[in-house]
Amino acid sequence: MPPTRLHLAVLLLLGVASDRARGGRVATELVTPDFTASYLLFQDSYGAFLASPSGAFHAAVYNPRDQLERFYLAVLHAPSKTCVWVANRAAPITDRAAPLQLTAKGISAEDPNGTTIWSTPPFGEPVAALRLDDHGNLALLDARNATLWQSFDRPTDSIVSSQRLPAGAFLASAASDSDFSEGDYQLNVTAADVLLTWMGSMYWRLSNDASSTVDRGGTVAYMAVNGTGLYLLAADGGVLVQVSFPAAELRIVRLGYDGKLQIVSFASANSSKSPMDGGFVAPRDACALPLFCGALGLCTPKGCTCPPLFAATHDGGCAPSDGSTPLSVSSCGGAGGGGNNSLPVSYLSLGNGVGYFANKLAPPTVSGKNVSSCQALCTSNCSCLGYFYDDSALSCYLVQHQLGSFMNADSTQGSDKLGYIKVQSSKPSRTSSSSSSNSTLMAILLPTIIAFVLIVVVSAAVIRAWRKEAGRSSRSRDQQVRRQRSPSDSAHLVRDIDDDDDDIVIPGLPTRFTHHEIEDMTNSFRIKIGAGGFGAVYKGELPDGSEVAVKKIEGVGMQGKREFCTEIAVIGNIHHINLVRLRGFCTEGQRRLLVYEYMNRGSLDRSLFRPTGPLLEWKERMDVAVGAARGLAYLHFGCDQKIIHCDVKPENILLADGGQVKIADFGLAKLLTPEQSGLFTTMRGTRGYLAPEWLSNTAITDRTDVYSFGMVLMELVRGRKNRSEHVSDGGGEASNSSNGTTGSSSRGAKSDYFPLAALERHEAGQQYAELADPRLQGRVVAEEVERVVKVALCCLHEDPHLRPSMAVVVGMLEGAMPLWEPRVESLEFLRLYGRGFPGPADGGGSDMNLKHMASPMDRSGRTTSTTMSGWPSYLSSSQLSGPR
């Protein structure tokens, strides 16, 4: 059709739509200028005057909750009556007969007196039409159909599928369910994350949510939601963080007036019901909402109550029961932040076990101070309404701007955190004569008090210096005695000498226990539940009844106490659903103990390799694979510092009831900054899971963990260690040592190396399901077995650069990303591993030049000989077992 005829046809269509709209009937897709709408005029359609082509969305003069005081130009999801956008939220129409007008200049709303209260901005071109499309986007068009203005560029409290929220933008909650003016809650998209905030205090972030997966690092360009999930995307469209959902055509992301973020999914855009499995709520813990129990209320698992020394008020919150009044920012201006000089400022304790929602994600205001300094800091700050002090980490958190609800303290906000609220006494100050008398008395007593304090301080300094000198002399004598003692006596004496830095101050440390408390919680280390390269593990119980696992670290040369505490501070602040949580630690003298959450089913090797007991079914194995992969992906990409585990194996994957899968012992891996990623100097890990680069001078990266995880995937498929031996006389199958030790087979034995069997099955293109654990008797999903085997082979590529990242591994295992094809040329080394690691000394018969096998070099550059199993002879068994 020629352009002129097409233009005329469009104008005719616009004219027909406009004529229908003028009659009070709902138009479809378009209305043209000189159009007027009001709630009264379109009362039969409940204010709706324009529908999208499919009818899924309506533009309406909308009165939420059917009240008659506030009317808004809004876009609604018609089947569910959900409001997804509001134009004039700060200037509602106050009369149902007041007009909303579309002219060539744009849209405007008037009050009953005819005064314009809201309008679109001026445009350089006349407006030709107002269009509502099937995505829910309301747009003003010019005569060439170019967009002059659109609702997608001005989100309010919601976004829908296909809508992007760029970095720097935000959603603002409504004030209530009937008042759409901006409330106090915001969803902010930053360059690094998505945050929920209240009055400037953060109470949730996407990357910390248990359902999110961090795919890779990078700068966030925008947030989007579509049929498969919620995503944070980079400028190139790459996924940084994602939350996956079951498939749905339409999703609505909405920040409620209560501060709760909800994602509602609909199977189709015209569906009125949301599927039960498509919902998402954040934060999941209602107690993490800033005002769930009202101002100063205490949220507990049993419901809302008030802290000690507080009583309930008529508005649903709490207030001091002694009649004092909590300070507010509006009272700022008086001495000490009180606002009224006649009423003194004091602090009311919240009691033990009370935490504050904002302290879980916020860094401390100041560290290294005592509780008195924290209180003084709050007193000098007019906007400070209270403070929390962490006695174990010497950290001070100030509560500013407004007070919300309190919550039961968890392990990160334990009883060693003290909370106080700034209050004003309801009693007036003393008379001026009393004040004058007190001033006179203080003038007499103050010099005497100061002189006394100076004497005490000087005396204490002299005594401390004398004791320090005496201590040096004593240690010198002890050193001379130790030179004459036996080695066992010397070791005992060293253990008895405590470090000089017991009062180390490092922000963010988890709960610090004394050794006496550790003994109490483990009943003097009565129940031993395991052992690793760093020492034994014991079962314990915290005072609140929760079970823990206590690891006693011994027999290794740990770094100094300060370095140890710094590492624990970092690990203690890493929280992910697939990582074992560090509950606390103990460092006294040479003692090092770590307190972890307890996983009652133990490590994966117990369930996977045991000959008796319940068999790990295929679905459970898939859950283990995906859960462990998510945990490793978070260590590699979700932390401020990249963490390479270096000892991924079934023994370090823990299980618990309810399908919980968690990576353990990542807290003892080396923390790497990007500049340090290639600076490992000591072999770590467990024989059978070590990547080839450990035996060369190749840099150790996160792809080293990927290799180890590939070996674990192989064992999940087969249900046994990757290497076992079949004796030629049919004597049965005997697995090697528990740590997966490999070696050359004895004469008359045939090596059975499962990764090689998987490679050969892949080359032959045969049925992968036959590789699965025969004990499952075919109870597997063939497509999933093929997927796991192919992912495992990709993880085992000899060249680390050819291995997928753990984020990609997660996507492939979940079926959300295309499956890679293994590169056979980068897996040839498995044939040599399958023949017993032949080295140059045993005449293995292979012509392949093994760069890292034949004549490997140690980190100092010296060439070493290889044993019959191909491992350098200078490596000790402790090096091969590595950190646990």
C-alpha cells in the first residue's frame, strides 16, 4: 500500500476509535486528541476508557479501593484488576466528574475548579494518538507513529514482562492501598545489585536471596523480568544475577506499600489467576520487614510483641513503659539532640537477644570503639535515635532517621550485641535554684575528682609497665628452659603461651566463643562426627538448642591470629543457601576452632558410596549436583573477593534433611584478589580430584574447582569412586582408599577408570543411561544422565580455558543454557590416567608428550622424578590431602 494511502487508513482507524471513545465506550488500542475521560463518564466500565488489542491491559481513570477522594490515570492488568502504573500519583483527581483530557499538547488532569493539577511535559511535535499495547505500555505518538512519551520510561511501584528498569532507577511503594502517593520503601537498581530500602536503610538485596544465582561479575545495566525469571543484565545483555521461575507469559514485579517485593506470574496475559508455583516474595522472613510489628515492636517466630521495658500502643507499635518518649528527628535541635533543654536525654536498654533489621546488611558506623564511645557518638549526633553495640567485634551501629521494628537476634546478631534507644524523660528538670546548688557543688568536687583520676591513671600505667618488663624477663627465662627441654615438653609449653593480641579488633567477625564455651557446647568434645586434614569435627549444641559442628584445627602451621581472624571475618559474612554457614569461632593462644551449622546427613560420600543403607536416588543426585554447583558459583562470582575452594570432593559436600545441599570447608581455602589469582605456591586438594595444572607452572584459577567438580559429577552418575580395580581372577571389586587414591594396577589387575569409560561412551555415541549407577536399576532420566555426563566431560578439559565457569555449569545442569559439546582432543589425557598414570620410568608405552607428567617441575623450578602413579615424588601425603 502506498505511504499516502497507509497514512489515510491509519487516520481513519484513529477516527473510528475516537468516535467510539466519545460515546463512553472502551476504545481498543488508540484514542486521538480532543478526547475527554472521567470516572463518571466511564462509570459503566469502572473508569476504563482504552483497552490493549488483546484486552489484557486497560487504561483507566482509577479509584483504588473504590473510594471517591483520589482518582488516577492508571494502567491495569484487566483480568486480575492489578494496577501496574500510575501517572499522577502525587496529584490525584479529587472528583469523579473532573476531566482527563487528551489534546495535541498531551494529557492533562484538572481539579473541579478547572485548574490543571497534572500534565505530560511539552513536546516538539503535536500528539496524534494515545496507544496502549499488549505489553501494558501507554504511549503518546506523533503523526509518524514515533513515541513522544511512554509509561515504561516512568515506572512507579511496578514493572511488567518486557519492561526494563535501568541502573540508577527505582520503584517507590505507594503510601497505602488506596493512596498512590510515594511511600517510604524503594527498590533501587544499582551498578552492583538490587536493593530494598526504607528511609535509607537497606533490608534486602537480590544477590543475598537464597533463590538467586550469581552467574558472573560485572556492572549492572538494567533489571528485567520475562517468561523465565528475574534478571540483572550487563550492557551486552549478559546475565549477571538471575532468579529462575517456571515458564509464564506475564509477570508483574510490584513493591507493596508494606515494603514487600512480590512477583506474580500468569500463564497467559489474559489469565486472572496466578499459578501457585510462580510466586516470589522478598524478604521471605516477615521479621526482616522494617515495620512488620510497628515502630519499636519486636517480631518473633510466635508473632509481634514488645521488648522488655516497653508496652504496646494503640497504633500497633510499642513505647517505653516508664513514660519516657523516644527521640525523633523532628525533635532535633536541643542539647544532646534532645530538642528541649528541660528534658534530659537518656538511653533505654532493649534487653538481650534483640536485633535490628538494618544491621544485618549494613557495615558498622564505626569499629574499634567501646560501648561508651558508641553511646557518646549517638549522643553527639542529632539524627541518631539509638545504637547497637557488638561486644565481640567492637562495632557500633547507629540507628538514624526513623525507628522501625526489632527482631529476635540470630547468630549474626547474638546476645553479645547491646541495643539502646535514645529517650527523653517525661519528668521536668529541677528548679533553677537546685541547678545553681548543683553547679556550686560540682565546682568544688570536680577538681578533687580530676586529681584522683589522674593519680589512678598514672599508678596504673606504672604498674602495667612493671608487669610488662617482668613478663619479658619471664619469657626470656622460659625460652632458655625450653632449649633444654625435650621436643614434647617444648610443644606443650608453646601451646600454653597465649598470643599478645587476644583483643584483636576486626570489623565483621562472627560470634567469638571462649574455649570454655566450646567445651560446654560439645560436652568436652564427647561426640566425634568426622575428621579432616585440619583436625577432628565434633557435634555440639548452642544455648538456643541449635546443633552445630565444631572443627578443632590442629597439626598444621596456621597463619597468625590476626590473619586468621581477618579470613574468618570475610567467610563469616558469606551467606548462601548452598554454603555451610560459619556460626562462630574461637582463637585462644594456639587454639583454633570453627563452629559451623550442623548437617545431619553428613557428607555426600557416606550416602553415595556406602554399600548398605538407603540408596541416593537419581533426583537426589541431580539436586546435589545443582546445589553444589550453585554454591561454588557463588564463591567464584558472588563474593567481594573471589574464593577458590581447592578441595572440591564428595567429603566436602554436606547433606541435611529437606534436600539441603551445602559446600563445606570453603572457609579454609585461599582468598584471592584478581591480582593474586595466579600466585599459589603449594599444592592443595585431594588425589583423584586434582586438576592437571597443579602439576605444572600454570596459574591456579576458579577453573581448577571446575575440574574437581567434574570428577564429583562422574561419581554422582556412577555411584562409586572414579577409580576402582577388578581383580582378574574374579575376586570382586575393591575400591581404593577413601580419598580416591589412584595408582598403577598390580600385575593381573585391570584398572577401571570411569571418566575414561564415559569419554569412550561419548565418542561412540551410545546410550549414556547405561553409565548410571546399576544399583538404581534404570530409575534415571536418560536425558539428564546425558546432560550430566557431557557437563562433567566439559569440566575435565585439560586446558582450563576450555572449561565452563561454574555459573555456566549451573545453567547447563538446570537446562537453562545450551549444553556444551565436550572436546575430545582436550580429554586425551584421560586415556593415560585410565592406564595408571604411566611415567617415563615405567615404560608406559604411550607416545604422547605429557607436559605436566614426564619430568614435572616443582614451584622452585627443579625437575622431579615421577612415581609409578605419575605423581611427583616430592609431594607428601599431607600435601595431597590438602586443606579440608
